[in-house]
Amino acid sequence: MKQPGPTCPMSRADVIDTYFMEHRAKLIDIAAFLDRVERAIEDAASDDVRVVALRQAAGILIDGDGDRAQRILDLFSDHTTEPIERAHTQGAIGVDPNGPYGQGA
């Protein structure tokens, strides 16, 4: 995918100097979360849709294509347009429980 022209007023070096440490910490936090999930006692949550979606989103981060934030947001979003009759939980879970998180999705 061809990258668009520059849209940020900062140089790449300035962006890296300014934001690298913040985002390094976020990646370490995600890695620690996945480690905790893998070390946890096995139960029915082994294939929790949120973890499956997070792993799929990690692939988007390194695929070399642009628009990563938009594509990850689309991956996590519920694209249904019709309201459901009754909510299955009292709060949001952060991903669409019926999303495209299967193999090859």
C-alpha cells in the first residue's frame, strides 16, 4: 500500500524522539498482559474473543500497511446497524463478540 504524503508537521526523527518511550511502555504493557493470560489457570476463557482480537490487532501493527489505527478500530468495532432486543451484559467488552476473529480473518 502506498503511503500518503507527509501530514505531520514534525520530522520523523522528532516524532520518534517525542513519542518512542511512551509507546515502548504501551507495548511492554500489552506483552505483560498476554503473558499473564498465558500463565493463568486454564478455563472457558482460553479462547476469549477479546484476546483473540488483540492478537489479530497485533498482526495489523506489523503488516507494513498504512491506516493501522483505523483498521484496528474497525476490527474491534461492532458494525451492526440494528439494535439488539436485549443486552447480554451490562457493559461493553471492547470488541464485537461476533467479530471477524477466526482463522484467516
